[in-house]
Amino acid sequence: MADEHLWPALRAARAAGEHLRDRFDPVPASAGSCDGSGTSADISAEAIILDILEGSFPDHNVVSEERSPEFVPRPRWVIDPLDGTTNFHSGVPHFSVSIAYEGTGCPDLGIVYYVPDDRLFVAIEGDGAYVDGRPLELSGPVDLSDAVVVTGFDSLRRDDGGREYFRALVESTRGVRRMGSAAAELAFVAAGSFDVYFERKLDMWDTKAGTLIVTEAGVR
């Protein structure tokens, strides 16, 4: 049953990623300004994904930042067509496409397509996690003092203790990075590039696919 859902999802992720790659400008004409191009890229990439998924599964629900609230029944797709909008808009090559499937009676799926270097992370519930078809295997646990941590926080939320927990991470680990695409960074933890991902107050479309990938890779 996984293949029935996997192949359309893979097509959707790659099609949206190719669209974003074509639109990405590493030297934006108005660097640092906000002209809405990031948002329009979100919307057009989402339209590509929806066209494929709704064409294949017209009875399924879809949850996304652009489209629906979280509270819709399964079977459902949870998508973030452009995770890392600020990076994309600013010419920073760190963004991804995230697609997750939550089924009823068949395995869940998680796909994170890291667009800048064409890496495709895939997880199938109960069947492991993969990058470009190769199994992801962790080398083993790491002490927090030796860990490289990737994190994020919303700089607009001044009252959530973000600065305090960031300081605590800096003081207790080998290094901390704040990069701006939760889905990609969760996949990077599964691949061993980072040891820890930590962030609060994320939405489900930010994490649903990446969480399945790290879980199936053996991350605690």
C-alpha cells in the first residue's frame, strides 16, 4: 500500500522542487526587501503539489500553511510547499519541500526534498528512512556536550524565552546553528549532519514529514 501513495508524493515533491529551483535567485534584485515573491512561490509550488495529489487521491484531505487548519480527518496529506521562505526570498540556498501522508490502515509516509542540492529524504512507517535510496543509519548516541545542535525561534515572539534557551544551548553543547528550514534540518539530523534539533511552537506542516524521517532513522 505504501507504493500507492509514495510514487505520487515523490512526483509532487520533485515537481514542486524543480519549480522552486527555477524561481530561486541567489542574488535577489532587492535583497532584504519583501516584495511578496516568497509567498507567491509558496502558492505556486503548493498548486503543483495539490494538482498531483488531488488528481491521484480526490477523497483525501490536505493540511497546509496556505490552505487548511490542522483539524481534518485522515487519510490526509500534510504539506509545506516551501519550508524556508525567508531564505528563499533572501537568496539563501537552504529550503525544502515537505510532504507527509497520514493514512488509515496503511503506513504513513514522510518526504523532504532538499532542493538546493537535489537530496530526497524518504521515510515509510515501519520500513526505515532513506536519502536518495540509501538507508539512513545513525552511528550512535552523542553526549550533549559534544553535540552540534540546530535550532530555530521566531524573532517576533519576544516573550517565549527564545533568547534564554538559545543561550543555554550555546553554553551546554559543542555548537548551535539556526538555519531556517525545520523540515530540512530534521532530515539532516537523521543523516547525521547534526546531533540534535530543538525548537518550540512549530506547526505540524513544519515537522510532520521530518519527524517521521528521524524516527524511522532511529533518532530519539
